[in-house]
Amino acid sequence: MEGRIAAVDSVIDESTRNVKAQAVLRNPKGVLHPGMFVTVRVVLASRKAVVSVPASAVSYAPYGDSLFVVEEIKVEKGQAYKGVTQKFVKLGGARGDQVAVLSGLEPGAEVVTSGVFKLRDKAAVEVNNSVQPPNNPAPSPQDN
């Protein structure tokens, strides 16, 4: 029989490491009855590769989350300068200091990781990579 998980309990039993789940499935022949035990196999969605960025790089806003990407920006007379372009992105899950970007950012793009709240689209920037943002999948705050 096939069904789908409708709800998962938020509490895990520490002694058995079990979690309660509610499944919805068809029972046209009436073979399942309340109180019965069953063995199930849960098939999870496949994982896909995503681009991840430091959480400090994301500018969260009500109209959409965005990042600033460092690029060569050309002006009218063919001259170019190093500046930033605001890219609106769709975010996925977060793990530690990293946030998954599902769409809106190309792999390998140079992203601004600090001071994003001070920037605007097409602003000129000077890149200083002497200080790197943390990249810990399981950070533990110092002032805990």
C-alpha cells in the first residue's frame, strides 16, 4: 500500500528514538483497522546540490531576500569599475553559518559577506578579503 505522511510529532522518544507520524492512505478493502501495527518504508525526496553562502551575506527584506554580487560594471563611455549588483534570491535551509541559495545566484559568484545593509545597486566597492566570515556547520556561540 502507498500513502503519504500528513504529520510528524515534534517530540522524539529518547529511550526508543522513535517519532510518531500520521499517514494518510487508501483502505478500499478494509484490511487496516485502528490499533494495528505496520512496518513502513519512508522514501525521502532526493537531495540536490545547492549554492551556499554565509548567512551574513543575505539581506532579508519584506519584498524579497537579496545578495550583492561583485562584478565589473560598465558605464556609458566603455569605462568599467568594480561594483556590486543586487540579486534577488530564493533561499533554502540553513545549516550553521551557511544558507542554501536555491535560485538567483550562479555558482562561483563573488558575494559580499559584510556590510550589505550599507550597499545599494551599482555601488562601487573595494574588495578586502583579509577577514573571512565564519563557515562552521555547527557553531557554538561564545556568550552562551
